[in-house]
Amino acid sequence: MTNHLCGFLFLSTLLHLSLGDSRFQQNSPIYAEKYDLCFRMTDHEPEALNIGQHWGTLEPTATTQISLLNVTSSASSFSFRTFDPEGVIFYADTKHGQDWFLLGLRKGLPEIQVRNFISQISVSGGMPINDGEWHWISVKNEEQSIVLEVDNAEVLRIWHITAPISESTNIMGSTLRIAVGGILINGSNMMTPMNPAMDGCINSWNWMNQTSTWLTSPSVQWGPSKPCFKLVQRSEEH
């Protein structure tokens, strides 16, 4: 009975939000079908981006690109929040997908996949972060390793899979493409198959100290985007 009621409220919420009805931005429960949870949601976060805009496709929610010739930092960072156990958080590549990097979740655990001129690898670890809380995520290149930090604690370090940024532009190319909530390659090319759809939000993003501006985004291509709400929590079962 609860699931049927939540499903009805979910469809009603989408319908009314599409018509500009703000009544459903109050404490109304809705149903998130992908992982069978009800949520209570309040006013939205104006600076956050919901990366689950293109549900059921590989297409990313937003993309940007930076010049590796001008980087002043090898780190990218952002705040991230989700209840979703699986999906792509962000993807980056050079040479139009010949060399690429992916950060996602599997069973709530961070997972890194890398395919480049040095290595092909998929590694997961750390603690689950799909708890509905904001987590600070940092990914950086340190010499020949990639380091993932969550809330300022190192959770993954993968050695001998990349070259320092300063030495790699001749091999990797000078332009880095970045995408969130999807990938820019065929899904069959992933090292370990993953459902790319990610129902989550990011905020305060910084891509190698170069840009925080999206070249393509929901507001540019698809009109008004799905919001990120200030408070999201599991509803109690009745």
C-alpha cells in the first residue's frame, strides 16, 4: 500500500513541478523508483546540480573541457550527495575517448575505472557514501598515481596507471573533456559494466582550478532542470 501511494505521489509531483506548481516543494513524500525509497524533500539548493537529468541513457547531464597546457592543479573536487547505490558521478577523457577515467559508485562504494596508454583497470573500495549526506570528493594525479579522497581522507590510491600531467600532454593530447552523470563513450567500453544513471547532486565543483562553467547543461539544452533539494531523507515505513 505504501509503495502504491508513494508511486502515485511521485507521478503527481513530476506533473505539478512540470506545470510550475510549487506546492510540492514542501514536505511531500515522493517515490524514487530505481532503488525503492520514499523521500521527503524541501526547498531546492540553487547552486547544486542534479546529475540525474537523462535517466535511462548514457548521455551526461553536463559537460565542459579544459586545456591541459594551462593547468595549475592536478586535482578536481566537489561536494556530492546521493542515496543511489550505482551510477557514474563523473567521467573525463582525452583524444575523444581513447584515454579515459571514470568515478562512480557500485553498491554504494566508490569505484574508479581507467583506460589509457599505460593501464586498463577497475578498482573499488572505501566506505559506502550513498547515505544522503553531502561528502567532499577530491580526485588528483600524483606523479604516476591517481588518488581519491572522501571527506579529506584517502580511500583509494592506484599506482602506475598514469603519467604526471606536466609530462603527458604530448601523449594524451592537450584537451580534457569532463562529463557528469554519464559518459562520452560506448557503454560496452567500460572496464566493468555499470548502470550509468546516477540520481544524485553535486555542488561547489572545481575542475583543476580552471573552470566551473558548463559548456552543455540542462538549462542550455533541455530547459528547466530537475532540482536538488536542501533536505532529503528516507521516509519511515507505515
